[in-house]
Amino acid sequence: MKLIATKSLKYATRRMQAGDEFDATDMHARILVGARKARYAPAQIVEPPNPVIVPQKAETDDTDEIDRLRAKAERLGIHVDGRWGVTRLQQEIAQAKL
């Protein structure tokens, strides 16, 4: 449990000054707070990370372009790998034209 020392004290072989934050067991925390040697640290609110928003692709435009590029690559005699995207196909076609 997180505590903040209100007075100088020694806890768990450490010397605390007023204002130092430290961890204590539940039992020791109650005793130190009751003796006014420490106070409970404010609970830190943990906000969940912002969700990642993935933009949706237009399937028809990409599919049409990939099909067109694959056909062009086949006409140029390039062995097309099914994993290749638009960029890779454009690079292979450009190399074949050289």
C-alpha cells in the first residue's frame, strides 16, 4: 500500500523524510496512519490506452488494381507471388521493363 510520510520516520531499514512516498504492508499502513506518521497516497487513476483505429481499405479498388498489375506482370514474364502487394508488383514491373 502506498503511503506518504508526514513526519521523519524509519521504516523497513530506510529513513523517510516528510513527503517521501513508500510502500508498506496493510497492517503497518494502518499503524503508521493511526500514529499520524504517514498518510495514504492518493490512488492513481490508470486510464486505458487509446484504442488503435485502423482505417478500412476499399477492397474493390485495391483488388482491381492488384489484378491489373498481376496480369501485366504475367504478360512481361514475371513469376507473381500471391503475397505481393501493389508496391512490390510495381517494383517488379519497373525492373522487368529495364
